[in-house]
Amino acid sequence: MTDAIRGEARGSAPVPLSVLDLVTVGSGRTATQALATSVELSRLAERRGFHRHWVAEHHSMPGVASSSPAVILAHLAAHTRRIRLGSGGVMLPNHAPLVVAEQFGTLEALAPGRVDLGLGRAPGTDGATAAALRRSDTLDEGADDFPEQLAELTRFLDDDFPDGHPYARIHAVPGPVQGPKGRPPIWLLGSSGFSARLAGLLGLPFAFAHHFSARNTIPALDLYRDSFRPSEVLDAPYAMIGVSAFAAEEAAEAHRQVLAGALAMLRLRTGRPGLVPTPEEAEAYGFGPAEREFVDGWLANVVYGTPDEVRVGLDDLRKRTGADELMITANGHGGAERVRSYELIADAYGLPELSE
């Protein structure tokens, strides 16, 4: 399974580059348009040699139309042929492990050898919405039970519950019960040390959310590498980081786009989630001192500017973290501008134009 995890850098990129897609819905736009942009982005990423296209799970956020990663991934699989597709991630405490195994077994059957299963232990939403998802008021229990849920999910994916186990006669279909097949590689996602250590102990690949937890990046990656034990999946650590990056022909335009994304994040963090505002709305917004401090701190961890400036910033981040792969998310208002950003980054790294 190592080959399914370790990508091959193309062009002059020092490590594989991938896409993290939030299926962003901008002000004045619809979820239908955002999903169409995701298809366009996936096809561009495949054509330009990006390694993966992952979709995140979020709930009750009007500006993020990725509440159902498995459904979106099935749609993307129908429009692509080569690129790896995956969840970045499925928030496991929100779901029964059997359901996740069935969904991703189905995806594996639809796109054999192209599916990744990235898992997180956070709810991906606020507490009330998480309770509605889980039909329980005890949210901490789901996070605390994450290792047990992960073990159960892995058993379902491999169809190998031991004799006498209550689930021994239950099969996740599609899955191994239908004949020899590989299963989607499991990744653990995190923004702190818990999943980093667990991924290391289990010998799994690890993806860290640098794009919203930058201060924890290096400590978490160090913990992952220090905890790592070789497994059937990996013989050495493999760490990917999610990074917010936006390129435009002019640096000023890149700043306008990321400022809109920063305002959307400010509203989310202050309990006012909505559609991603336009750059014009963001420029006209009257930021108070505390709001300006938040936005400036947020933008300090976004790599943006001209394509060459973005490349320099991404290369510096890779060197500082030792990441084996960079997964880029472009959080701006317009779908066309987001797709163009990835194309400009591909050009900056000399990624080849691959045939359809």
C-alpha cells in the first residue's frame, strides 16, 4: 500500500502537490456552481499532475458545501481517470464505522486504486450540530473513543473480525467478501498531537492541518515522527500538511481574494457563518482592532501573491516542516479565480500538461 501513499513529484516540485477542496460557496453563488467548480478543479488537477484531490467534511456552514464527502467523491470519480480522490477528512465520531466502510468500499469499487480514506476525530462543526449528527449530547465521548472506532472501521474494511466477535458475520459491501481487492489507504488527520501520536504508533500516514493550526505544525510532526513504528502500510513516516495558498497574476489580486477568505473565517469564528464574501465586500468592511488582529494573524499563515512568490513560500514551508507532500487549499470567493490559482501554481512548478 506504500505506493498508494507516496506520490511522485512532477516537474520541478520538490514534493508531490495535492488539492484540498472545501467546495467553497461565494456570495451570489450557489452550491450547484460550487460543485461544478470542484469538477473543473479535479480535472485540472489531474491534467496538471497534482497527486490527490481531497474533500473535507463540514456541517452547518453555508459557505462550505462539503457536508457529504462520499457523495462528492463519487461525482468526481465519474469525471476523472487517474488522480487519487479522498476525504480530508471524514469525521469518524459523526458516523457508524460500518457506514464509512460501506461508503468507501463503494468508492473503491467505482474508482479502483484511486481512493484515500482520511479520518479526523473532531466534529467538523459546532457542538449543537455535532449533537444532531450523533443523536447524542455527549460529544467528548466520540473523540475519546476514536482509537476504538478506528479499529472497528479497519476490521470492517478488511473483513477480518475474529470468530466469536459480535460483528464476525457482518460484511461491509462492497468489500473483500466479494473477492480479492485492495482497500483504501487510511490516513489520520489532525490539528494537535493526539492523532499525530496515534498515526505514528499505528504506522499510518499523517496529514496535519497547518492551514488553521500553524503554531502546532512542527510539534505535531515531530511527535508523529518520534512515535512512528513501521507497519505493513509504511516502513517510514509520511507527513502531509494542508496549507492555504492563493496565486494570481498580480499580488494585489491575490491579497483581495485571501482577504475575502479571511473575513469568512472571522465570521465563522465569531458565530456568524455565511457565504464567502466578495473581495469588494471584504475591502469595504470596517474591521475593529480585535478583528484586524485576527485577520492579520490568519493571513500570516496564508501563502499568497504572484506564482513565483507562492512557490517561494511553499518551498520555505516545506523546508521548515520537512513535509513529504503539500496539500493546497485556495479559500477565496470566485470559483474561476480558485481554479486559476492552482493552474498558476502548477505553472510555477513546471508541472507538465498530461494527456486526457
